[in-house]
Amino acid sequence: MPGPGGLVIAIDGVIGAGKSTAARGVAIALHYRHLDTGAMYRAVALAATAADVAPSDHEKLSSLLGELQIELTPLDKGRRVLLNGEDVSADIRRPEITRCVGSYADRPVVRQQLVEVQRSMGAEGGIVAEGRDMSTVVFPGADLKIRMLAELEERARRRHEEFVAGGVDITLDQVRTDIRTRDREDEERDYGADGLPLDVVEVRTDGLSIETVIEQIVELARLRGA
Ligand code: C5P
């Protein structure tokens, strides 16, 4: 049953399949909120590295988490990520944060805290939540569950283009290697899921424009009452 604010749409899938862009586009089309959970894990990694807190240092990590305030500004206000009030939208996307975020996301103390915040943000409905554990752990009761898939080569090419457009100096080879490593981390990570839900709709994005993918997901949402 959709919440008072609308559906909960959970989008997960592999790295670089276009989850963020699709989730944002769907949220805009439906006038829903966009919950970018990857940005939250990135903000934790940024804060921890800045404070020199290693992923293995449970105590320091817990106390750091207690002091963190992560805010995702609404889409119409530019979709910025604020860490204790400071705009860190660009910093959290830096390649060195991308490389270390997985080791922080592995820590149960980090996951527990972020999952709780994410669930409370979705309680009302009217949200497009994006991230690997959305339909399995965070919102197993989501009204619409999407898994986005694409071949490694296409994902690497797209990510590389994004980096180049953002002025980041990185080769396609490096991007491909990073994605492969993160794919492996993702596969090995225990997200705490009991299994894969049966009602997930797989969307293969190879060769499709992002607009087409957004339209497909919006159509599925409309069929479910959005
Ligand atoms: O989606 P994005 O690339 O911004 O996510 C950054 C990292 O955060 C992922 O590589 C993964 O390690 C972690 N993450 C996670 N669970 C989520 C979203 C992201 O562990 N729901």
C-alpha cells in the first residue's frame, strides 16, 4: 500500500548502471523526493578520512557517527549534500573517496545507523531511494523495486565520461579497474539481506538512453498508482 506521500520506489543494481541519474529523473517526473544513499556513505567516508578515523576503529567511528549530520537538500534546491552544514557535494565524489567508501560501508555500525535514517526518510512514501540494499534490506516492502544492470564496458565508459566532464584526470583503464574492484566488494559485502526479493523488475540499460530508462520506470510507477 502506498504511503500518504506516494509510492516508495527502490532502485538498486550494479555500479555505474545509471542508478543516480535514473532515480533523480524519476523523482523529478513524479514530484517525489530523491534519496541518494550512496551520497550518505560517501559523506561518512569523507568525514572519517578527514578526522583520520580508520574503518577498523570501531569506537572512534561510532563516536564520529554520533556527531555527523548528513543532509540531502531537495532537488529543487540543487540536490546538495551537506555534512554538518557544509556543502561537500563535490568532495564526496573525489576518486580517493570512491576508493575508500567501501571499507566504511562494510562496517555494521555505519550500515545500522544509515539504514535507520533512510527508513525514517522513506516512512511517508513519495520517495525514490537508490542504492544497493534498497529493495533487500532498507525497503523490502517498497511499492516498486527496480534492479538496474549494464555490461562492465558500458559502465566504465559512462563513468569515465562523467569524470572527464567534471574535470577529473583519470584514464578509462583506471575507471574500469575501480569498477571491477567495487563490483567484487559489492558482491562480497553482507548487506544483511535474507535473499533476493521475487518482485524485482530488472532493467538492462545497455544501449538505452537514460531518458528511455526513466520513462520505463515512471510507466511502471504509474501502473502501481503513482
Ligand atoms: O552509489 P555510489 O557509488 O555513490 O555509492 C558509493 C559507495 O557506497 C558504494 O560503492 C558502496 O560501497 C556504498 N553504498 C552502500 N550501500 C548503499 C549505497 C552505497 O554500501 N545503499
